[in-house]
Amino acid sequence: MKIKIILFVILWLPLLAAAQMDTIYHLDNKQIKKYLKPSSNQYLEFIQMKSNPQKTMTYVWSRDVRFKTIDNKALIEIEQKWYASDTTRNRYLYSQMSANDFSPVYHYSRMARGTEAYDFYNDKIAGSDSVVNNSKKDFDLKLGKPLLNWELDMETFPLLDLKMGKHFAINFYHPGGRTEPKLYEYKVTGEENIVTVEGTRIPCWKLKIDYDEKSWAIFYISKKGRELLKMEEDFGTGTRYKVKLSNSIPIR
């Protein structure tokens, strides 16, 4: 009987390991200190529609990470600038998070359709009353659980405890979005080398989310430096790619 039990455990251990699930409401402080550094990164985003491959959209995204202390609070600032040939699609975003666990404190966005600003509290998200012309000044969403800002997924993923077979249920929310905060499942599905322009091969983890039966996205995150180097996505009617640029250009 003991032999049968031991064999059963041995056979099931790989499956149990592969099914590891971490539920994420905030990030681990050790991971933040180890992997998140002040930086300026730029990405090329390319979107192509399946029904008409000639119809494309191209953006350059700048994402700057800074550490600051404001009112005796240790914060992380992330500033994003999205540029497109169609200026109506340009966007500016500014976010503050706790340096301790990456929980959101403040989020601001400015685009063609207007300005939005939010303050985050333990029990709610409220439209900021200190921002002029805030189209979301009356926004109020009660919270039952802590959450992470989905606008910062590209900075969030490298801070996870990435290992083969790990699954993560992340409580994401897009500030002001119609869909309330909920757990989205991401899983480490494999490893792959990304080849740089110099020919260097960089080992990466592949982190995947399945939005539904036909839509998915894969994020390629370097094992050593924990940089998000590439994303490829199929959203049903089209495909999207984000690629980290090796050289940044000065954009105001």
C-alpha cells in the first residue's frame, strides 16, 4: 500500500507543480526592490486588421519609471506618452503607486476625448476633485479587495515570481473602466530566446493570457534583467505587437 501511495505522489507531483496558482492583489516588496529600477523605455506598437491587412496603426510608447517621496510617502511614478501619426490617438498617462507593494495611489490620463483623474483609497476609487476639467470627477467605485492598475501591466509582469508552470490570478482594473475589478489568469507557458539586433540571444519567460477561445496575448520577459521585450496578441479581428526599442529617441 505504501509503495502505491508513493508512486501516486511521484506521478502527480509534476501536475501539482504545473498547477501552482498565485492570487495577486498587490506585488511582493522583495520583487519590486530586486527588479524595478528607474528607467526610460520605448516600445513600437503595431496593429494590423485581419480583414484588411493594409489597414494598420502604429504607435511609439515612452514609459518612464521614477522613485519619489511625496508627503513622506515612498512612491513609484510611471509616466507614459503614446504617439501616433493620427494625433487624435495620442495619449498621456501619469500614475503613482506605493513603493511598498505597487498598489495604485493616483492615476491621470489625457487624450482627445478629455481628461480623467482618479484617487485610490483602501475601500474605493474616486474621481479626483483637484484636477481641472476632470470628466470623471463624480466617479465612485467601492472596493472589496485590493487591486492593481491594468494600465501598468508592462511594469507589473516582470515583478511576478516567474517560473515554469506558474499561474497567476491578478486582480486588475482599468481606471474608470466599465468592467469592475476582477481576477485575470496569466500562466507561464514556456521559454524562448529573443534575438537582439546584435545577435545576442536573451532567454525569456513566456507569460500568456487567454481572453476567450479565440483571443490571447503572450508577453516575453527576460529572465535575467526582467525586461518586457515583446508582446504579441490576437484580439479576434486583428493582431497587435509591442517591441521594446534598443535605442530611445527624445520625445517631448
